[in-house]
Amino acid sequence: MDILYTAIQHAHSGLRWVVLILLVAAIIKAASKRRGGSVYPGKDSLALFAFISTHIQLLLGLVLYLWLSPKFKFDGDTMSNAVSRFYAVEHLVGMLFGIALITAGYIRAKKQAELNKGWKTIGTFYLFGLLVIVASIPWPFRELGAGWF
């Protein structure tokens, strides 16, 4: 079980960089296309890849959270310990909220293709989702027991 935990933890941690890069690229593309007056096609591959990568990241995180992670245990000390509280509550809720924003933005943009509001929707929702996700990542400087990879 330790090997499986380590493998999924490294995949979850490494995929973080893919998710962040894809979100930033999708936001930049949406902003440039909107400024250029381009019509939203209804489906954008970069926005779709960012959407998919965040959901893969969510699945890996849920496997860690529900079955594998020894970082926290649901006992009386969970809320009094900053590290346990972060992984048990703050990280999970923040990531779910960020991914919900990205999901809502992608679905809403597809429905707004005829109105040509899709680029603005992708840019706005993905930006707010990215900000929530970045705030919820256990960066090494936050001293939560996580590394850069």
C-alpha cells in the first residue's frame, strides 16, 4: 500500500504543474482571442485539456483523500493541528470550489458560443478557479509538509 500511495502522491503532485500551465495558457488564449474579436467556436481544445486535467487531478486527490493518505486522520485533533486541518478541510474545499468554477466556466462557455461570450466566460471562470487552486496548494513555503514535486 505504501508503494501505491507514493506513486499516486507523486502523480498528484506532478500533475499540479500540468494543470497550472494549462490553466494559465487557456486564460491567456481566451484573453487574446477576446481582444482580437475572434468568435468563440463552442469548443476550444486548450480549455478542454485544462478542464480534463483538473478533473484527473481531482480523481487522484480523492483517491488519496479517501483511501490512501496518512497525512490526516479523522480524530479529535484534526482541527487543532494546522497541517491536519489543511489537508482534511482547507485543501479539499478549496480545490473542489476551484474545479467547480472551471467546470461551470467550460460548460457555460459552450452554451454561449452563439452569443460570442465564450472567451470572456472561459477567461473569467478559469482565472478565478486558478486563483482558488493556487491558494489551496500546499506550497513548500507554507510549511505543510509538501515539496515542489
